[in-house]
Amino acid sequence: MIRRRVIFAGTSAWLALLTLAIAVPVCAEQTREQSRQTLRNVSELIQKVKSLPDSQDRRDAARELSTIEPLPPEALQALADVIETTQHNGAVERYAMTALAKAGAPAIPAFTTLLESKNPQAREAAIETLGRIRDPVVWPILIGTFNRASNPLTSGPPHINGVSRIS
């Protein structure tokens, strides 16, 4: 009786290993194909976000990009460009900000261009989005931005978002 259990247990273990050996390559190939498909979709979405005028299709593409994780580097820079060139507080910009905030630390280099932008709304959007990234690396960037004279809170109108102008 004990011998039968040992043989049965050994056979079961071999069957499980054989099943795993067959299933892993199939799953890996499916994952690679899904990655390739996602990259094709990301490229198409980036083109739509960049090239279309402010339309429902552009908003849909930006919303779709905000759901993809992780975003490839070319998408991060494209979304930063969208923030710099779109109307402040528009739907496309909000989706771009959400996608960059969700991307976290990998999106930080995309913000360097926004923080130096001549567009005060883009700088403000960059500051707001950086504040949503929960990574300690962001704090020195934000502090440095607030210490510079070109930040949106110390230049421009006396009150932005209820914050008094700092002289």
C-alpha cells in the first residue's frame, strides 16, 4: 500500500513537471505577443495624441495611454509634450498628467523640459503632477523649482491657485 502511494506520488510529480514544462513556453510566447501588440497600440496612440487637433479621438487616445502600465519611454516624452502644447485643464492634458503620475519615477526626466517651459500652465501642470508621484526623488526637484525665480508661483499674476506671490 505504501509502495503504491510512493509510485503514485512520483508519477503525479512527473506529470506536473511535464505540464509545467509545456505550459511555460506557451505562456512566455503569449506574453511576448501581448507586449508586441501593446507597443504597436502605444505607437498608434502616441501618433493620435500628437497629430490630431483637440478632438474626441485625441482625448480617447490620451485616456487609453493613461491606462497602459508600464508606459514605454517614448510615450512618457510624448505625454510631456502634450502637456506643454495643450490648453490648460483640458481633458487631454489631465489624462496625460494622470499617465505620467502613474508611471512614477521613470517619468521624471520628461518633467525636466516642462519645468523649464516658457508656458506657465505647463510648468504648473508639471509641478502638480510631480507632487502626485510618491517617490522621494521628486522632493529635491520640487524644492529646487520653488527656489528658482522662474517658477509659476513667483512670476506672473499675484495670485495663482490662492497662493500669494512671493517677493
